[in-house]
Amino acid sequence: MKYLSTRGDQAERHFCDILLEGLAPDGGLYLPTSYPQIDAAMLARWRGLSYADLAFEILSLYIDDIPAADLKAIAHRTYTEAVFGTPQITPLKPLEPGLALVALSNGPTLAFKDMAMQLLGQLFEYELQRRGETLNILGATSGDTGSAAEYAMRGKAGIQVFMLSPHGRMSPFQQAQMFSLQDPNIHNIAVQGVFDDCQDIVKAVSNDLAFKRGHRIGTVNSINWARLLAQVVYYFAAYFQATKTDGERVSFTVPSGNFGNVCAGHVARMMGLPIQRLVVATNENDVLDEFFRTGVYRPRGAAHTLETSSPSMDISKASNFERFVFDLLDRDGDRVKRLFGEELASNGFFEITAEERARIGERYGFVSGRSTHEDRVATIRLCHQQYGVVIDTHTADGLKVALAKREPGVPMLVLETALPAKFAVTIEEALGIVPPRPAALDDLESRPKRVSVMPVSVDQVKQFIVDHV
């Protein structure tokens, strides 16, 4: 299995090379040269596997430069009941016949990002020890990626983490999860801007190849293929729990900001998992919904990125979206480079053809919808009153759109993104109750904080890295 860039660089690389690299040298994102295809016999064989064994089987299709015994041990170290709280790791939460949540938030930071980040921490440590190297991870977070990365990497040999977040725009719980960590290899930087500014800084540093290589810069954002690959596993796990036979079809609704979570569903569908629809649910920052409705991709600037009650989706430049467009355009890397480079830079948007737009639903199964604060509050109330389940604000965006996009006879699975404790203010507004949290986190917001605040500046972030490695 080899990997190539979405922007036309035809140099093929092995998994462990792109694991540590993040962005491709030409600024593109890595994808496999082709998607491994699964058949009915493989689905039948996988149906009864534990989550760790299922992860090993799927990872093995994409990773051929880690010995099988080592890869299996990594999967079993990662996906344990001790870490994720249940033997199923990602159990379904049925709401009514044909409608369920996929519980992805039982990890250490109470968010779905743990599902991939815990694996990434194990893979990084393994490969760095094998090479005798170190890595400085540079990431950006709108709320949950940062804490998941930091909890996965804290104390890991040979790894330092530099995590950028938008100053004052995460929930108090999210900020405290990150900033209260005292581990010397964890560095938090609060940027005086929005998430897209943080993400732009990460990409700018990654595109400075001399700095990137000289300071051993790697990424944990979903631009890193390994993280997205780990997320593919729970689509299969959810499918097996929701069906009895291997020919049945299901649909997934995915709250989406940076397009990584739903892109993993796209990969699973391309592999042959019987997915009817992939429903993209956005909040008021509805750049993705606009694209799937109109074929126009129009990222917004910081001034027009709204601050909402589902803050992890307050994103207007979906970095993972390029992977889907690469497939949508029949893997024309030169055209992808023109669209995401020249056209966005000169026009501020790009538009695909009517024929390409038709493929979105017909060939790839994508539809979309949006949700507002009023929708979130109403959906949180509905879910609590009708099903006795308290959901977080992002999952509420997903459930609201899922209810509008359900099809008769096709089970709809909504990906849970976080536990409600992380967004207590809106839960109190909707239900008048304080959502429960694990006892070990009772004093989280009052713990001492370690964070550096700085303006939107690539140079200042680079200097901070230089000063701390």
C-alpha cells in the first residue's frame, strides 16, 4: 500500500513516512493510491470480532510497513475497556427502531477525537522508537482535538506537543481540559483569532519545508491520514451492531466542521461498506452545507466565522474536504491544486460542474443540512423528553438533521461527538439541569492553567517552537 498527494505530486510513500509527515510537500493531503475493497466474506468474518481485532484487520489493509504482530499489539493496547469504559468501545445507543446514536465519547477527554488520537499516540511512539527519532507535533483545535491529542501524547517518549486554539472561543470545560495539563512536553498556545487562523498557521509552518524538517514538525489534525484511518473503524463497528446480515444498508449522520469525521465514512463507503447516505450536519457556519446544496465552496474569513453553541464546528475552511474533492474529480490532482490554490486565492470560492455536482449524491451518497442554536436547544429537549437521553450540542446538530433526512427502511446512525458535560451552559439552557461529569473532573475548571496567549502570527509560533524544543 502506497500513498500519494491530492495535489498531483506522484511520488508514492509508505504509511510510516506519511504518519510522521502530515501534509505532503506540495501542500496536498495524502490518500492511498486505491481503496482496498472488502467483500461479503470479509464482512461476515469481521462481524464477530472485538473492536481491537476489527481495528487490526482494517489497519492491516492500509499499513504494510509495521509487522503484523506489532500492529495487532498496538491495536490491543489502544482499544481497551479500561480506556473507553465499555467492552464494545463504541456501543450503539438506540433511540427508537431505526434510529440510534453511535457512542464515540467514552474516552479520556469525553469526545470522539479520542477514538483516533489514542491510536495515533501509540503509532507515533512505536515508530519514533523504531527510528531513534523525536517529533514536535503542531496542531490546531476548535475544542476537542487539542485535549484528545494532549491526553494521548502526554508523557510519550520523544514527543512534544504544540497546540493552537482560538483564544476565548472554546467552552470553559474544553479550555480547562487542555490548559490544566502540567506535563512538560505539552505546550498550549491561545491564538487571538478563530480556529481557521490557527489551522492556517499550522499549514503555513508545515509548508515551510526547511523549518518543518529542521525542527521535526508533525501533525495530529485530521490532515494526518493515520488519524482519519483510525476513524474508519467505528463505521464498520457501528454497521455490525445495527444490522443482522451483511447485505443490509444503513445511513450515517455526522456533525461536521473540518470534514475529517465524515471523510472517514466516505473511505468506509469507498471500501464497500453498505452505506446508503452520508449526511453532513453543519451549524450556522454552513460552508459545507452550501457546497453540497449548490456545488460552490466558499470559505469565510475570521470576521464571518460565527461563534456558536457548538464551538467545535465553528470552522469555515474544512481542511479534510480536499480529500473528498480529489475523489469527486476522479483524482485529478492538477485540478485540485488549481481549485484549492489558485481559484480560492484569487476568487475566494470555486464551483464544480453540474455533472460533478450530480455525482455527490448519486455516486458518493452525500446529502447535507444545517442547524441553529434554536434547533440545538429544541433537539436537546426533544431527545431528553422523548428518549430519556441527554446529548451535547454538536450531537444535537447531527440529530436535528438526521430526523429530516431519514429514509423508510434504512437505519439512521448519528455519530455522537462529545458528552454533554463539555457544554454545560447550553444543556442548562435547554433542560434546566447541570449535566453529570466523571467525579475525577469535578474541579477541572479551578485547576492551575499553563497557556501562552499570542496574536495571529506564523513567525511568533515558529519562535515559540524554537524556544521550547
